[in-house]
Amino acid sequence: MIRALTGCSTRHAWKVIAVWAVVGIALSLLGQVFVHRATQSGDGGFLPESYDSAAALRIAEEDFGIRPDADPLTVLVARTDGAALSDADGRRIGEVAARLARQRIVMPRSEDDLPLLQDHSQVPRIGAGTTAPDRSFRLLPVELRGNPQDPGVQGTYRAFREQARDAFREAGLRTGFTGGLATTVDTADAEETRSMVVGVVMTGLIVLLHVLVFRSLAAALLPLVTVSIVGGAAAGAVVGASLLTGIELAPSTPGLINVVLIGIGIDYFLFLLFRFREQLRAHPGQSGREAAAEVAGRVGTAVTSAALTIVAAFATLGIASFGQFRVLGPAIAVAVLVMLLGSLTLMPALLAVTGRGMFWPSRALRRAPRAGAAGRLGERIARRPLVLAVASLVVLGALTAGAVGVRMDYGRGGAGGERTAATRTAEEIARSMPAGVSDPATVFVEAKDGAPVTAERVAGLAGALARVPGVGRVAPTVPSADGSAARIDLLLTAEPGGQEARELVSGPVRETVRAHVPAGTEAHVGGTAAVFADIAVAVGEDLEVIFPVAAVLIALILLVLLRSLVAPVVLMVAVGLGFTATLGAAALVFQHVLGRPGVDFTLPLVLFLFVVALGTDYNILICDRIREEMERPGPARAAVGRAVRHTAPAIATAGLVLAASFGSLAVSPQPGLQQTGFATAVGILLSAFVLSVVLVPALAALLGRSLWWPVRPRGKAAAPGAELPEPGRVPVG
């Protein structure tokens, strides 16, 4: 079926290209216009209802009208001369706040805006606020609506910020903005230039690497253009499916999809390009269309096997209890299937159309290639496989040792983050008030006996919470409009996004609530710290299930695709060692050398999905070529050497491109992204340069054709007069 699909694509190449151009551009536009409508604005909604913070969120929505798409922020208002606020200042602040609460904020638009862009113009909700004990400033709680990652929502916030600044400036007062949406926008603004520079540098490096490898501009640029078209179509398909099914995506899902698709898309095109060049060299009289059909049919099998393995790995997230994982898995699986379709149709069609022109102006097709470093490595593996296998295991084992004593860091943000106006405002607030004043933990008390929940009824609970170490202040109890519930805000002394706040909420605060909840009521703890504390628990429980299920599923797929009982075991052991070595490297650098509390709690899952799934691509490619070479006459070790010589350049180039893509995240000021970028880049490099081109081939050379037991490939009989490879020597031709 794969050969039929690739053959049809090369026969009707221009039609395939035209269809992809139209469909790809249309779906790309669809994705860009509607992506923020398809994403959920927060993380709390992804928790199962059984979690305490999820129950608190339900009460907040039903009884207090707190909208799930609310974007809270805090406005600091103070005198310009630094003096304490007077009663007259307080009245002016109230008057300006009331006026701002009646003014509609118009979302800014520009000529570059996409059509059908959602209008986020709105009237802000502004609360009465709190004055600092030393009267140095007053804090006004403000609420806007929309996805904080949506450029339209961010533009609306900027417009509000300017209106508020001007209004308070006219009253002789200065302002500061922090928390929630303000922090998100300030961080995005601060990173805009860095992200643009890093993106340009990474693109330039990828193009330069392709130029050095292929000596051709077409071979350097066409993969990026193709992957952009197919990737845009895949992202649009995911967004469309989300809108049709009503299943909202997590804010991080679109970005992860882009990273995955760029990585595997360029990998698959590189696999095709290297094999296409090899085919044209070996058959000078063959047309580009015929060569493309033959190469796509052969490589298409390996690409399909690799893509299905990635789909299986990500699809296992569908069994997670944490909704963000449960949505992420199928979304990326759909995107990978679209990229697979592009790899089997659009990419072969482009090869068929360009033919030898793909490698112009290089003259490499006119001469036999030199053995080079890949050829020499193949010879060494064929001659001394045991030594190289042991050396690879020593390297992996040394890095794995770093994983001993590894700790998970459930902090959000932490040291090293970008210093912005929002962070400076937060620091000013923290000097006079508890750190959690702009993002309090909230205890919601709900009646179960039909009696109203009054401040007097929950006075005992409020008093007990005030005595909990780490709770800086307990705000007055606020009953709901119908009296069926009440809320108690806790201003924590710890930063709400930090690990200390999560431990405080999940431990002493919840224990106090359970011990002092009034009879006939039910109480739940919500807020940022509570949500992330519950997410940490949910993620830990999910990983215990996802890892073994995904490993078994990947092993079964390899068993079917490789038609062997031994080869899947070799590959699974290899990728397992790669995973533990990568985690150990991350722990060595961040936990032991840099002194961080541990590695980010999402890192094991990220490494499993990206390093194991994407690294398996390279292993499948080398194994597919080893099997092909073992079907030729001659010793098995010579076959392994030839496979390394022909395949190692493609794997090395793909690994460098993918590592550079992920490595760009390491320059982010956010510690979590730093770890993800560094660790994933290291994992990809280990997969490409240690596992796929050294360890797996060395083990294949040691096992010989037994690697494929019980269906062992038999070397075909040599043609009369043909020269068989000498034992221990890898032929150059």
C-alpha cells in the first residue's frame, strides 16, 4: 500500500503538489485564525473533578460568577513622591477606578491582522482593592477575559494599561501592573527580540548545514518550505478537530506540535534526500521520477514504521487522568499522521519534479562518493563490534549515574526568569504585604444542609487558618449572593507559583480545612498554588501508568514492523539506556552543578516522548538498512558496515538539525524551558551519534543475522563472477 501511494504521488507529481499547496495554505490559515479559540486559557480545567482544586473551581464558577476565561491582574497605585496615601488620594483612586470600570477597551487592530480575528474589546472588572499597611500603595484587582496567549487579548491588555496609566497620571499618581495577564504580556514582550534572533540563527544554521551536506540551495531550502506547508496543514487539522469536537487544547499544545513536526518532518525529508542522492549516483541513466518512486517506496516503509511508533507513544497519553496530557497525546498523534501523509506524497512528488536538479549546482552525482568518516566508522564496527558496544555502554552508564538521587522540582518559574516591569512591581508589593496578595489561595465553603454559609458560621475555620504558619493574612469572609457558599482568601507569605506555596497549601492548609470545616458544609482549597499542587500529584500518578503502557505498545509495534523477536528487544534496550542517560545528564547539570532544587517535574515525560519516540526513528532507519544489506550476499558484519556507511550521514545530519531546534530553547530565561531545551538536545545527540550509529549497529554485528530471528534474511546468491566482500572488510562501492 505504501509503494502504491508513493508511486501514485510520483506519477502525478504536479497534481499532488498543487493539492498540498491549496490544502496546506488553507489549513494553515485556519489554524492561525482559530488556534486561540480552540485552547483553554488555564490549567485548572484539565484536572479531574475528584481533585480538591477542581472542586473549588466549580464552586467559584457556580456561586461567585468567576469565569473560566478570566484573566486576573493587579494594578498598584501610589503617589509619585513616595509619600503615604492620604484620604484624598484614596478618594481619587476610587474615582479613577470607577471611571475605568465603565470604559470599554477597544482591541487594537493593524493591517497585518488575519481575517476573522476575534474581537476582544471589553469592559474590565475592577474591584475595590486593598491598601498596604504602611499606606505606601493601593492594589486594585482587575479582571479581563480571554486566552492570555491570544495576541488580541494581549493587545487589549496593553490598551487598558495605557488608559490606566494616563488616567492615574492625570490624578498625580503612578501605576504598576503585575500578576496573571500582566506578567504574561511583559514576559512575551521581553522575549520577543530574543525569540526572533534565536529563530533566525537556528534557521540559518539549519540551511547552512544542508548546504554543506548537499552543496545545493534547493536541497537546503526545499525541506524547510515543505515542512512548513505540511506542518501548517497538520496544525490546522488539529485546531479544526478541536473546534468540531469541542475538546479544548492546552495553551502549550500548539507550540509542542510545531516543534515535533519540524523535527520529524525535516528528518523524513533528509532520509529521502540521502537515499535519493545515493540512487541517482548508482543509476546514472535513471530518470528522477523513476528514482523518486523507487526511493520513496523503500524509505516510505521505514518512515511509516517510525511515524507509527511516535503516534503510539503519544497516543498513550490518552489514558492519562490529567486532561492536558489526555488532549496533548491525540493532538500530536493526528499531527504526526498528517506529516506522515506529506512524507509519502508531497516529498516524493517534489523529488520526482526536481530530479537531479535537486542537487544543483553540486557535481557530487557525477563521481563515486568517498568512504569518509561514515565509511571508516562502518569498517571499525564491522571489525571490532564488541569494543565499540562496550564503549557506548560505558558512556551511557556514566551519564545514567547522574540520575541517582534525582529530584523533581515542582516550582514554576524560579530563579533566572526575565526581570520585567511586572516582576519589579511584584517585588515592591512583597516589601509591604504578603507575597501572595496578588494571587491568593482561596478556601471555598459550600453548604450541604441547606443552611446559609455566613461569616459567623465559618469564623472558627478562618481563625484556624490565620494561625497556620505561612499564612500572612486572612481576608474577610465573602458569602455568595444566595448564601449557599462562602470564600476565604488566604494571603500566603510564599510566592504563589513556588514550591513552598504548593507544599503549604497541599499540607498544613488543607489539613486545617479538614479539621475545622463547619458541620453540614464541605470545603475545598483553590488558587494557583492549589491547582499546581494537584497537577503535580496527577502527573506523578499518570507517569506510573503511561511509561509501561507506552513501552509495551512501542515494543509490539516494533515486533510487527521488524518481523523479529530479537531486534525489538535490542532497540528497546537502546532507547531505554538513552532515556536514563539523558535524564542523568540533565540531573548532573541542573541539580548537581547549577544547584537547582531538581529537574522540572515534566522533564521525564518530555524526554520520554521526544527522545524515546524521535530517537526510535533513527534506530528504525538503521535497522531497516541493516536488514536490506543483510539480504545481499556476504558476511553479516560487512552488511552492517555498509549500512552504517550509507545511513550514518543522514542520521547525523537529522540529529544535528533536531538538536539545534530543541537547543534553541536552552537560551530561554525560563528555567523549565532551559532544561527542556538542553536535555532534549542532549538526548537527540545521544540517540543519533551513540545509539543509532554505534551501539545498535555494533550489537547487530555481534548477533549477525540472528538479530532478525525467527525470520532471518538470507543473503541472495551472488551473480556469476560477482566478487563477494572480503571477511572483515567493508567494500566502498
